[in-house]
Amino acid sequence: MSNDGGFPTPGPDGGQQGIGGGPAGGFRRGAFGVSGSGDTSGFGGLVRVEPGGAVALHSTERPYGGYFDEVTDALIDEVGEATYAAAVQRVLVDRGELTYFVAREHLLTIVQALRDDDALRFELMSSLSGVDYLDSGGPEVEPGRPRLHVVYHLTSMTYRRRIRLEVAVTAEDPHVPSLTGIYPTADWHERETYDMFGIVFDGHPALTRILMPDDWDGFPQRKDYPLGGVPVEYHDATIPPPDTRRAYR
Amino acid sequence: MTTTQDPYAAGSRETTEGRVYTVTGGDWDQTFGTDLTGEERLVVNMGPQHPSTHGVLRLILDLEGETVTKARVTIGYLHTGIEKNTEYRNWTQGTTFVTRMDYLAPLFNEAGYCMAVEKLLGIEIPQRAATIRVLVMEINRIASHLVGLATGGMELGALTAMTNGFRERELCLDLLEEITGLRMNHAYIRPGGLAQDLPPGAVESIREWLTVMPKRLAEYHKLLTGQPIWQRRLKDVGYLDVTGCVALGITGPILRAAGLPWDLRKVEPYLGYETYDFEVPTADTSDAWGRYLVRMAEMQESLKIVAQALDRLEPGPVMVEDKKVAWPAQLSLGADGMGNSLEHVQHIMAGSMESLIHHFKLVTEGFRVPAGQVYVPVESPRGELGYHVVSDGSTRPWRVHVRDPSFVNLQATAAMSEGSMIADVIAAIASIDPVMGGVDR
């Protein structure tokens, strides 16, 4: 699981345990990204990963706590042990939220079960959107890296539960099955995600751009799509556009 | 056919579907002459600039006579790329962007965004900040419902509803201006708490407003609720039941008017909403009339919450104590307007080098937020406003996605209006109450 995109999150104990690989090279500490300079203002408790650092993403071990175990058990019951093992690549519990990383071949099976099973009943698809986890480390994008994630937020109105599904695809093969057949509300969400990230939802009845003009080139919310902007003169100084300003990452 | 030809110029052409006319106005008889035979299928483009589309919204309606057979919605005319822009600003600056999305509910955007950032940071805000957030959000909810009522009334020809609605909304905005400094786009709620405490006199102003508003809201019942025209324009119009709502992801007053008391303030309480005494108004008509009644009742409930929030205001900080997060803006009112307080400026410029460094670092660079992602929903006047915020551990958001209720609810247009009369499309969209700034972001 070392290359399916995403950022590592602190392990169950809140520390860096579970990020794996140790803090060699890829990590940076302190609120302001500087160490050994006598920076008294830095917040030392934060650990972040440098772009390009070799990072293994961890999976939360059971028990997950709360209703997460109940949901997972019900899901396994419904789809079967084998399908679950094949479909759910890893499970992450972070900040009280449960995320299933789902293989796209099994997405429809999993979602159908989540909606229809009596013990699950995720009737409402609250949100569907994309995240581009393109590595900002260098100009070359490693081909074949599943940088585009589709993130689904499902809500069970019966049990008052929320879970998140994530499907990762590559920019070269950005195909994900459409959920419009299961949740009609996915229609515009998927059109927006296509519009902004170029993720193609197979089976969508009319996957066209929704916010950008029909003849627009490129997918604006991908990380390799520039923000744009022009320098602005103000009080004899020139202010560069936001994406070319000095960055404090 | 040359490319320079105006495709929308008046004229007619033969197609496999029969003769197709393109008209942009003029006299009906002159365009068609005596040719008005066969089926009358009319495709009418309505908007994006149209006084009855509730914003910059374009409708493409297929009509047979006055019956709508197909309603298609085109959006995107107000797309400003706010989600992308937040990725190039630090976490605190994000507040000033998201507040401009759903511009009738700016404080809900700020609260949702800030609660997401706080969840990522793992911090709790002070009690007073939470109470004031509830207070300003509920004032904002009333202002938003009043605009929904006012513009909806205007679209249906009830112009007094419009003038009165904006009059009462002005009272709400005056309050918000007194509290936050701005009528709209406040940037008042910040990650970690609030930009500043309530100014002196604000509590008294809110109490006075609380005595005025119930009378004013009662006037709407006198003006509209019992009025036969208003009733007949709304009853049985824009029908959408619970099944349809959930399938289409519809939340907020539309869902509650279909009978499901789904209000995130009750079912997933945040900011201490579980400690307030208020009801979730519902209706069982599933139509525009029910939505009108639900919104009217919700304003009354919001008044109750505001009164309770005022009663429980205890002195205390309105920002987390952690100086690594709290924006060093000790604001005060000077001769030249609101700005950093003189004491603070003197302290950092002449007193403490470390404070100056800290101020500079935090203002220019911002704070870092541990990597991870959260989804935080709040109940905005239009339904579930969800913030999906992703951090890579840096000083800027990696991704901010807003699940805007207007965007999702607008999908119901076709389900609500196909098969109805064209005049009812207007009533149906008005009852959805979409805010295009939120739809297009």
C-alpha cells in the first residue's frame, strides 16, 4: 500500500507510530518547518511528510470502536468474507471517522449492500467529490500512481451514522463506476467531479461539464492545473498572483 | 451553412422532427403566419438573467401548451473557483473565501469550515465562542429565510412579501453588522473561535430585536398565510415526497416539509445544540406550501434559540488560548476604523521581539494542521452544508470540498416541475430556495 496516494495520518496513539518507515528523510517537524534554528515559536508536536518521502500508509486494526465494528460486521455479512477482502483494501479510523478504501471493481457491490442491508441502511449519499493527491515534489508525475481519489460520504438516517468510501484511480485510467443507479443524487456530484478532476464515471446518463463551460480545456481542480492570476500593482509594489507567491508549505 | 451565421436568429428549418422555429420575441402571428398546425412543442430558454429564476440560473423548458414536459437546469454562471482558491491561502484566510459561497448564509459556511479545521487540529473552542456562534448563526438563519420568502414572493408576484421580507432582513443584517462589522461576508468565525467578542451594546440590541421580530413574523401570517392567492400558488405545487427527497439527496426545509424531522442540530448536535430547547418544524404536504410553513416556523424556533443563547452568555475568552492558532489580532476601534489595537502594536514593535516574530510568522505563514481528512456537516438554512477538508500537514488546505445544499437541492427541479404548469416551475424553484453563489461556488 505504499503508493496509493494520500497522506499518512497519525496512528491510534496520535503519534507517528503507524506511519511506518520511521522519520527518515521524508518527515519535517515543527510548526514552521525549521529545526535547530532556535525558533521559539514552532509547534513541535506536528509531524508532516515531505513530498516524495517514502511513506507506507497504515490501516487501522480492529476493533475500530464505536459503531464502526458493527457496520463492518454487517457489511461482511452482507457481501461475504471473500468479496469484502477483495473490495476493501484498507480501513482507516481517524478523528472519529471511518474510511473504507474500496477497489473500483467492487464499488457497486459494496455501495448497494451499504444502502440496502437492514443493518446498514445508508440511505443518503451526502457528498461525492474528488481529491487529487498529486505529489508536489517535482515536475514529473510518476505514471501509474493512483493520484485521483473519489471520496463518498454516506449517511444512515436510520442509525444516524456516517462513513466514508474512497476509490483511488490513476490519471491515465480515471474510470470509476457511476453511482447514479443507486443514489440518483450522485448525478450532479459526479458531473462536478468529472468537470473538476476529469474522473470518468462509467454508466452516468449524461456526464458533461456542469460548472465550467462545455468547451473548457483541462480539469481545474487537479493539482497540476495552475490557479492562474496576474500580478497586481498596489502602492508602487507588485503583488504576484497567489500561486506564484513565496510558499510556506 | 457558414459558421458566422447566428444560430439563434429568427427563422425556421426543416428537421427530421418536423419544422423547427427559432424565435426571440416579436409577434406570434407574424412569425408563424397560418402555419400553426400539428403538435405544439416549444422549447423555451429561461435565464440565466431572468427575474424569476431565483438567481443566475438557466432553465430549458420543453412545453406542450402550458405544460412542462421536460425541465433541464444549467448552472455554473457564478462559478468562481473558491474551492481551488482556498488551496493557495492559509487556513485562517480560508474563512474569508468560504463565507462568499452561500452568500445568504455566510456564517454557516464559516462555522462549517472552522469546525472542520478545528476537528483536524483536535482543539475545542471556548464555551462563549460556541454560544456566540449559535447566536449569530440563528440570526443568519432568520435573515436567510426572509430573503427566501421575499424573493420567492416577488417571483410569484407578491411584491409586498418582497418589500417586507427585505425590511425585516435588514434588521437582522444591522445586528450582524453591529456584531461582526459587516453585513455579509463577515469572516467573523475563525479557526479556534471568533475574530472578536460581542461589542458593547450588542446584547441590548439583540434583546430589542427579539421583541420586534415576533410581531413582524406574525405580520407575514396575516399578509400571506391566509391569503387565497398565496395558498393556491403554493399548495400541491412542486410535490416531492420523502422517498424522492432522500434519493435525490435533498435536505433542509424541503425534506422536513415532506414529513421527516431530519435536522442536524437535533440528530447530530454540534456547538451544544442539544442543550437548547427548540422544535424541528415539519409539514406533511411535501409541497411548496409546506416548505413555506416550515420556514416560517423555523424562524420562530431560531428566535427561541437566540434568546436562550443570550441568557447563557458567560464572560470568557472567544478564542482558544493556544497562541499557535489564535490569530494575534487584538482588535480595537481607532480613529481610522477597526484595526490592531495600539497596545498590541506597541507591544510587538517596541516591547517584545519574540512577539513580533510570532505575529509575523502566524500572519504571513499561518499554522500547520496535522495531515488527515474530515467531513463536518452543519444544518444551514437550506439543508446539510458539509465541509470535506483534507490537510497534508502544511499551512494550507490540500482540498476543501463543500457539499452545498443548494447545489444538491436544485437537482429536484425536474422531479418537482415536470408535468406541471409553467407558472408552477417558478413556485417550485422558489420553494427550493437555491442560492447560486453556493450552487456554483
